[in-house]
Amino acid sequence: MSTQGLRAEQYLSPETLAQLAPFELRAKMVADGVMNGMHQSPLQGMAVEFATHRQYSAGDSVRHLDWKVFGRSDKLYVKEYRQETNLDVMILVDGSASMSFGTLGVKQGWGGTDATRRRGAWTKFDHATASAAALAFLCLSQRDRVGVAVGADGLRGAVRKSATRDQWRSIVRCLSSEPVEASFSPPACINQLLAQTPHRTLFVILSDFLGDPEGLRAALARLRHRGHDVMLLAMLDHRELTLDLDIEAPFIGLEGEDALDVDTRTIRVAYLEELQRHLQGIDRQARAFGYDLQVFDTHESVGPVLAALLSRREGTVVRGRR
Amino acid sequence: MTFISPWLAVAGAVAMALPIVIHLFLRRRQRPIEWAAMELLRRAVQQSQRARRVERWILLVLRCLILLLVGLALARPATVTALSMSQPIALAVVLDDSVASRTTASPDIAPGQTAFEAARAACIESIQALPSGSLVHVLTTSGTIEHTSEAVQPNRAVAILGELEPTHEPSRMRQAVDRADDVLGRLSMPGRIVLASSFSRGAIDTEAQVLPATEATLDIHDVGSDDTGTAAIVSMLQRTLGPQLTGSITVDVTVMRPGNDQARRSVPVTVTDVQTDRSATADAVFIEGSQRAVATATLPVDPTAREHAWMATIPTDRQPADDVRAATISTVSADPVLILDRERLDIDEGSSAQWIERALEPIAGMGLAHQRLDPNEVREGSLGGATSIIICRPELLDAAGWAECTAACEAGALIVIVPPTEETFVEWQDPCAAMLGPGVTIRRDLVNHEPPMRLRPQQPTSPITQLLTAELTELIAPIEINRSVTIDGPPTTVSPILMMDDGAPMMVLSTRGRGAMVMFATAPVPSWNTLATKPIFVPLMQETIRQGEVLLDAGSGVTIGSGRLPEGTTELRPVLGSTAADSPLAVDPSGQIVGAGAKPGIMRVVTAPGTTSTVRRASFIALNVDPEACDPQHNDAARLTAWLNQTVSPGVVVGTTIRTPQSSTSAAVWLLTVAALLVLAETLLGRMFSVPEPKAT
């Protein structure tokens, strides 16, 4: 049995799978897939699922006239059908240095890198890769094409989208990397990915989003312009979310920032206000483009939060169809 | 303002530093923490940390101040103020009445007075200056420290002081001042202690003795001391033979003076018979440049008394160092001398025992009582605790007899052995030599001297013959020795008392255990020598018994507090007529006198029966006051001031007055109130500055 095989199995936590089993990853936009699937296709009329009636206009094929309606109302209506296709999903995991922060002990059966296991801490990167693996597994089980990429100041590793049987192992191999000593640059990574993405794709970006919001905004604008759907999963450690430390000590940044003498007791409120403001800003940006933002607490399980996100998206998609 | 317990104030100051130290220590101990959201942190710090830091320093200062103030309050703040002479006060006068106070006071301060008299006058002066309504306690530095069970009116205190006399005891100044502080503490009036002394080295030891810290004002009256003209008795020697024979005693008292006194001077010495209280005075005359002089005094004594003790003092120059009393002992045991001999008919010349008995009691009823015992009857307990045993027929002693005699000697008896005059084949030499000590041999062959051997004109010095020394050459001149035994032994074991012309010993002395042995090399019978028929034989036998007993356990001086009593001493009984203590003093097994208050004087030493013998001895011993306790040398001003500053550090030395701080309750309350207010302020500010609970994000 190969090491990669072992590592791949590590991500298949029965707990996570059980929590995600009832859900489907739905694309909000119309998918541009090449195979039949569960997602709405821009092509109509070829499928079997009735979509709506439309008044006949000159030039329409008489094949789609609804003769039953004509017989009852003496009016010409054309039947329209919705074609469903498969979804292309691209998962981008932030592999920058700030993702190596974690204050929780290693979780068993959730993946994680060798480095984090050595340190004995469950990092944001671990949480991101576990979430990415869960999503990828979900996609593959839906027969959607899925690919992953790990990026920082540029792409550090990527697996092209595919729905083949070997794709799972390729994805896990890619996710088994470790954070690098660099900052996360969303525009750089997105540009590289867009160059390889001709079809409409659901981009899932997993990061702590602690970098410059302006760069993220530029990346999201680019994706919107191309018509892609985006899910932003913000991975934050519980301590980052609460600053539950009573200490006066020098704090040093993971991405080369200068040390800062901080008394956490005196700045906790201000810090939490700043954090809230920051997350609200990102959420506002995401909403402006019609995208979703979900904040993940790395001390919590991946499954419930991911399930809540999927449930929310599913509801949104169903409502949109009605 | 000062503090009664300044160390608590220091503790408060140290405690004040604790929050700061903890703050700095914890701050320094923190290791850097890695953090991802540095930008958020930086913005939060810019927003709030600076203000928080100022607030925290304010709280830190408040906490430090609280600790400091509590420490100061617990240190009992006090004020040093002069006592008002218009308000009644409680006065404790501590008068130095120790042996050191017998010294002459400084002529500049109190000419012609002793230190005691000058100190008492100073105390009385202080009492008479008291405002009306004041109360007085009278204390002394030795003997009974407290002379008033409760505070008395000033005129009563003056009367008590007038009745006091200096004692012969060392000074216990520290205990006296401590006690004075205690008794003043029981009164609600302002307290003051007047301490009057010569502050000579006998009164205080500035190196070892320290005054306790008092809460009352301590007023020092230094009357000084004059240590010129000091002379001290160093020894006493009985010059004449036993008083039972002469009816009088002549004593040589040797006196010494310090090296800086070179003038011709006469020092009167008084010799007192402590039994009869009769005394005689003689002058010790120092010639120019001499440090030693001898005074010879003769006293009539009771010839029937069996025990005699004399005491010498120099009463005139009132220096306590002179007052160290020496005692010489002339004692006769109450027990008769036991002579081991068997009655036999000797019509020619008489036996050794008969000649010895004649020497011990030359006139019937006068001299040393004696009784006979057959050597064959010597068994365990048969010696009856005799203190002097003369063995005239050693050849008749069996092994049990030798063992009993040896045990008696080790228990403290004097054994005198005379060679047997009978031709005998019985072995007596070896057990006798073994008894004399290791390395001693007695040859079996008798030495017949032809022509007769004489004694050497210059005899060695021996304690047995010390009173005969002056006439010894003349007395031994006619003695001829025809026959003798040869005693060989190392000089460390046997010392010669009398020697023959050829250097062989005629009498030897050795000690064993607590006892002593005298061995004659020739029997005192005419066929052996002419000793028994010559005048020397009576004093020689008398002195052998007397000085032998003195040598054993009498005459050794013991100093109260530092002396070592003879082994086995269980009790010291005062001798009537001396200045001894009123009641017997018990002695513990370690040789220390039980209880305080042992006074100088002449005491009888009582020893318990030994484990190997029934011998029970009683003798005299001199108990002298500690010579260091009457050192008249005055502590110089610098030494005294240094001592005062060292001993009562909380006080303020003003001239010879130490003003000790008066506890100020109001100041302590004030400090505690401020501390409580600060605690309140710290609580309020702490709540005001406290970081609010963050809202849920």
C-alpha cells in the first residue's frame, strides 16, 4: 500500500462523509458542462425536464408546439425543456504562510500534513485541505469534474478538472503539500487558473482572507466577468476569532511582519471589532458579486459548517428555479 | 517619625517592589507568539493599547502604595519626643549594685564615692525631679532585680534605694532593663528608665552584652570608675603547723598589683576565720618597682575545731578586683585515721603503728584521732568510708584487702603505706607497687645501709612538706636510715617527698583516681631508722595526713558561673560565719550549680558515695565571684557610645539619654485609612479600566 494511498484514505473521514451525504454541491449559475448531469445547462429543448411554456413566435420549430394547450385554448404555445449538465468545480486552497497557524491539537481522520502532525497543531491549512477534500469527494460522487490548486503568491500545485476514478488520489496528493513562506495573492492565482478554465466553473476559494481585501476584490471581479460562480470559505482559527488569551507578549507575524508588543487583555475588544469589520468587508464584496462567504472555525468540525453552506446554496438554487 | 518595628517598614518597602518585580518578571518571561492576523492586531493596538498601558501603570502604582502603607502601619509608627516634665510619668530606676559597682567612681563625677553610691545618688536625683503623681519602680542589676512589686511613690522609692548595698554578684544589666521595660509596659503612663552604673567592663560587656530595645526613654547615668590603685589577692598560704597544736594560725597572703603602679605602697589585708568571724589585719608592702607583696597575719583559732577556713580581703581601697576573696583550707576529716595493723607483743622497740599513733596524737585528746583494724579483716565495706588509711602491715593484706584499699583510694581516700618490719615471705611488694601506679616496682631485697644513710639536705618541693619547708633541713639532719626498701618508678607516676643522700626516695607520693598514696621506703621503727624518735616525725605524720587530704579535694577554688566542682559533688553547704549563701546549693551531675543566685563565699563540698566505695567526703571550697565581673576598667566614651548606638538602634542617643520612640496609634490608623482609601480607588479604577467582555462575533 502506497503512502499516497494511505494519505488519501485519511481524508475520507466517515464522520465527514456522513455529515455531507444528504447534500449536493449545486452551482448557482448555469453550468457549462459537457456531460449530462444534475446542473442547469444553458442549452434548452434537448432535455426531458419541462421548464416552461412560451408563446409561439415566428421561426420556432413546430415540433415543440404544445398541441394539448392549443386544443384547449386555441393558442400556440411552445414547450421549453431544461437541459442538465455536469458541473466543473475548481478548488483553490490558500497555501500561504499565514495558513500554518493553528492552536488545536491534531484531528484524527481529517487529513493534515506531516509538518502539522509533527507540530501537533491543527492549522488553518489542514482545515482548508480537509474541507477541500470533502468538497472534492462530494463533487466526484456527483460525477462532476473537479480540480484543485494550492496557491500562495502564485499557483504552487494544481490538478486539472476531471471526474475520472483516479482524480481523487490526484487531488489528495496535491492537497498533501504544506504552506510556503509567502503571502496569498488571489489575483495571481486566479489569473493562472482562468487561463486553464474555458468553461463556466464553480470556484471554491479556501483561505483566511487576512491579506489585502483589494486584491481579493480584483480577483472576484475577474471571475464575475468570466461568469464563474465562487464560494469563499474563510478559514480562521478559534483563537483568531476570539483572541482568548490573557497575556502580554511580543507577537510575530507568520508572513514576515514586524514583531508587535501586545497585551491581549487591553486590545481584545478592539481586535474583535477589527476582525468583524474585516470579515464584513469581505462578505460585502462577495455579496456584491453574488457569491457566498462562509467563515470556518478550525476548532469545529468540517462537516456541519460545510453542510450548512451546501444546504444554504441548495435552497438558493431551488428558489431560483421556481 | 520613626518605627517601633522598622523591619516591618522595610518589609513593606520590599513588598511594594513585588508587584513591579512580578510585572517585569512576567513580561520578560513571555516567549514570542506567532500570529497570523497581524494587521488586525496592529490596528487594534493602535486603537487601544496605549491608553490601557497608562491605566495599568496607574493601577500598579496604587497597588504598590497600598502594600507600602500597610507595611508602614504594621511597623508601628512612632515619634521621638522629649517627655514633658509637667505630666506625671512612670519611672523605673535600674541601679547597678553588682560587684563591679564597688569600684571607686570617677573622681571627676563623684569624688570619694563608690560607683554604687554615685549611681544611687543619680537615681535619687532623678526621682526627686519627678513631677507630682509620678510612680517609681526600683530595680537592680544583680541579686533580686525587682525591689518593688508594684509602682511606689517617689519618697518610698528613695527609702528603698537607701537600704540597698552592693552585692558580690555579676551584673545582669540586660535582664534588669528588660524587666524595667516590662513593668513600665503595664502602666498607662509615659515611661522612662533611668540606668545608673559605672559602665565599667565588669558592669557591661560591650562586646557581648546588649541592651534590649525599650519603648520607654532610657536615661543613662554614667558615674565612671577609677581603676588606679588596684591590688588583688592571688594566694593564701598557711605558714604554721596545725592549729590544734598551737592554738593560732599564721597565714601568708600574697597580693599583686598592676604593672603601671610602681610606687611604694602599703595595702591592708584582712584575714578572717570564717568559723569564728575573728579577723586580723596585716599590711602587704609593695616596694618600688615590685608587683608582689606578702602580708602575714596571725589569728587565734579554736584548737578543738576540726575544720578551719580563712578568707582574705582588701577592704580599704574599695576596688572590686581586690575583693576577690581567696580562701585557704585547713581541714581535718571528722573520720579517725584508720591504721591497718595487728596487735603483737614487741617489747624491744614497738611497732610502726605504735610510733605512728604517737605522732598522730602526741597529747591525749589533741591531734588526729585514729583507730586500728586488723588487715585480715579488710573486706568490702569494712573500711567504713575512712578518708585516711595507714597500712602498717601490708604483708597481712590478702587480695580482697588490697582491692578494697585500692577502691577506697580511687574513691578519694588517702592511703599511707609503711613497709613491714617482720621478715616475711609473703608477697606484698607487687600488689603494693601495682597500687602505687603503672611502672612502679618495689624490690624484694631489703637494703641495709652501713654506715647509716642520711637524708639529702636539699629536699624536693612537695605539697606534703610545704609547711615544713623553712625548718626541713634542720629537722632532717639527725635522721639516720639503716634499712630501707627500694622504690623505683617513673617521675610521672611517683614524686619524691623526701630523698636519701644517695638519691633513692625515702617517701613518695602518687595519685590514683580521686585519692592519693604516700609510701615510706623505711618503716618508722628504731631498728630501721631514727626517724620515729626525732622531732620531725610528729609534724611529718600530721602534715602527711592534713596536706594529703587537702591535696585530694580541698582548697581548689571554684568561680561562680565558670568554675568546675570536684567530680561527684552533689551539694554545697554554706559555712557558718562566712558571707556564703543562706541555703545549700544543689549541684547537678554535670557539675553545674542548680539555679541562679549562687553567691560567693566559703562552702562545704558534699560528694555522693562512689559506686565502688562507701567513702563520703566533706571539705571546704572557696566560691569566688567571677573576676571578670568586677573588672573596674571603665569603658571609654567612644566604646560606650558605640555600644549605645548598637544596642538600642530604634532610639535616638541624646548625650547620655536614649530617647526611644513612643508608639503613635493615630499615625498607624492614619496610614491604614489611606491604604483603605487607596484600595477603594484601586477597585474603582480597576473596574473602570477593566476590559469589557467582548461581544459575540
